[in-house]
Amino acid sequence: MATATHELPAPESSSTTPSRNAFLLRRLHSLSGIIPLGAFLIEHFASNAAVLSRHPAHAYGAQVKFLNSLPFVLALEIAFIYIPLLFHGLYGLWIASESTPNARRMPLLGNWAYLWQRISGVIVLAFILWHTWTARFSGISVPDHPELAFAKMQAQMAHGWILAWFLIGITFVCYHFAYGLFLFAAKWGITVTARARRRWGWACLIFGVFLAYAGIASALAFRGILIYPVR
Amino acid sequence: MAEGKIVRLRIKRQSGPQAAPQWEDFNVAYRPGMNVIVALMDIAAQPRNAEGQPTTSVSYEANCLEEVCGACAMVINGRPRQACSALIDRLEQPITIEPLSRFPVVRDLVVNRQRLFNDLKRVKAWIPIDGSYDLGPGPRESAADQETAYPLSRCISCGNCLEVCPQYNDKTGFVGAAVLSQVRLFNLHPTGKLHAGERLDALSGPGGHQECGFAQNCVNICPKDIPLTDSISAVGRQLIVHAVRQALGS
């Protein structure tokens, strides 16, 4: 009979469901930048702000001592700092390598922000690797001698070029995090309208500027330069 | 012909897909209200370059001449746009004209947009209503959804958003803003919703939504003023919800 020729619309190639890994990996990259890395950045800057006191060496040492007294501190460091940092950093390098920036041809705010997100990411990765090595894994062991933590950082910061390198690292990490918060909301579908993005963009900008101010104030305090009134 | 004003054009030409591109200058007689397509038609009518030497006519694509078909997208004075709505009076001269750079050139200003069409197919950018029997009327669409859908439905697949996208290249395989916006459009439609999961599955794979870097050039260049970045966000939300639902097994 003719029934065989009457074909229902075939289920369109749904047999080959594409791999979701690309999507999940990128969402994980995005999330890891906020939690735990962004959360740690805030904690790190809050801890460092201990130097903004009358007795910076003591306050800073007490802060270092407290953090290293946390239970499972090494496991926490590995799980919430080192692994996310390496994943976010290396995957980010790969993302940046696939980019074809065109900010000169299309000199728009969003396009420049896109380019600087990649440039800052590379600089920040280099800075953080250097900073982790010099502050945590070489020289005086800070976890074993928290009372010497301030002196160790002070000695480092005594070099003008190292201080400058810190200021660059701090500025770029704040930019990268603040704009990352904006991008997170945009890509995860939290800010679906232009109006919502504008508002959230301002919030991220103010937050980023504040964070950079806090970081720079702490870094300069190691040189006795106070841009924040110490009580 | 009376000695009138002259329109100067610099066109990036390429005799075939493998040929090396080269620039050729042209002068055409000015007429009030003319657009770039008119200038290209004048060149075709009398193909002589600015030195007066005979040359081949410049190949280009154009259909509707009213910015609804998308065919005549080209890079005019460094900016991708529709040649039919590019008025000579508003362009600085000499007017440089190049083919879109993100698609392979077929000849002169004609490019092969197959990648765009393949990506639209990949995400099923249509509503399946054809069957061997009458499927009856579909569900009603709310007025609010119509308001959202109409601007999205104005996409003409011109490819301008892809031309300016820093993520649209061979390495990422990114589908681009136009395709993401079409997914939002068809997932919004009451009948199109039935295949929302398949479209989202397609967008979760290589070259999918995750490749967007949110540089926002697309929304700035779109000749139809489509809220492309809104679409990218909205589809991002759908993808998250879809992934969580699948992970939870529902």
C-alpha cells in the first residue's frame, strides 16, 4: 500500500546529541573566577588591610597566624586556591589564544573591555604565579613564622620596581574581577536587558575601584605611605 | 553627458576564491540620492576603472534594495553594512568597498555564507509545522511574547554581526550572535518551544553560546537594531536551566 511512502517528519538527527563539555567547562571557568577565586581575592585584600593599623607588623602577623590556624588549611589552599587558580588561568590562556581582537577597527567600550579582560588575565596570571612563589613558597616560611610576615613583605616592597609590579598586579586583578562579575551576569542570563546591564556595570565599576583602592592602600602601607587614615 | 560631480570608489577585488585580492579605483557619475548599489550598477554598465582602462564588472550580490534581504552586506569605509542603505551623500570619498572578511570570497564582493546557513540548520532555526496530516492551529502567542519576538524576527542573516565579532573565527567555530538570537526567537514561539531542548543541546556543543566574549560589537553594528546582547543573555539563562534540569534527570 501507499502508506509506506507517507513518512512522518523524521526526528531530525537528534541521535547525535553534541557534547555538552564545551559549555560546562566554560561555565566552570566563569564560576571559578567568582567562587572561589573572587571570594578569595576579597578575603586576601581584607586580610592585607590589617597593615592599615597603628601596629601593622603585629596586626599583619596576627592575621597570618589566624589564617594558618584554620583547620585543614593546606587542603583548603589546594582545593579553593591552587586548583581553581591553575584551571582558571590555563583555560583562560587558551580562551585568549582563540581570540581575534579588533578594538582598533571597532573602538567601542565593550570591545576595549573585551580586549583588556584578556590582557589583564595574562598579566594577572603571571603576577599571581610570581607572588605565590615569592611570598608563599620561597624565602622565610610565612606559615611557620607569622611574626616575620610583615618584615618579609616590607623587604620585598622596599624595591621600587617590585612595588610598581604589585600596583600593576593589584590594578589588573581588580579590573579582571570586576569586569568578570559583569560578564558573569551577562553570560549566565542574570542581566537580560540593556538597562539591567548598565546598572550592574556601574555596581561592578564602583566595586572594582573600591577593591583597587583597598589593595593599593595596603601595598603602599608597607612603605609607610598612607592613603587611608590609620586610627 | 554634462560635466557633473564624480563619485570615487576603491574596491577590493578578487577574481576567484583562490586569487589574490587587489584594489581597483573607479569613478562614476554622481546622481542625487544614489546608494552604493547604484554605483556598482553603473560600473557594471560600463566597466572602466579610474584610469579609463576597460576592466571586468565588479561582482556583488543584491536583491531587495530595501535592507530586508541581507544579500548586499559588504564592508564600506571600514564598516560592515548593507550597500543598499549606504547613501553616497553620507559617505566620505573615496569610498572603500571590501567583501565581508569572515566568509570565503567567491568573487569580488560576493562571499559564501554557507557557514552561517549551516549553523542555522544546526540549531534548527525554524518551526516544524509540516506533517502528512493537518496539525490544526497552534497555541496562541501572548502579546508580551510578540513584543519580544518581533524585533528578533527582523534578522536578515546579513552577517554584519559576525564580521565585527572578535570570537567569530575558525579556531572557536562560534555560531555568532545572529544564530543565538534566532534560537531565542524560535524557543519563544509556542510551537517552536517544542524543540527548545534540541536547539539548546546544539548550542552547548563546540562553537556554541560559550564562545561569546560579550564584546558587544554585534549589537552596535546590527542594521536591524536587534537586541542581540539581550538574546545572548536570555539564551545563556535557558542553557543553564536546561543543563541543571538534565543533570537532575528531569
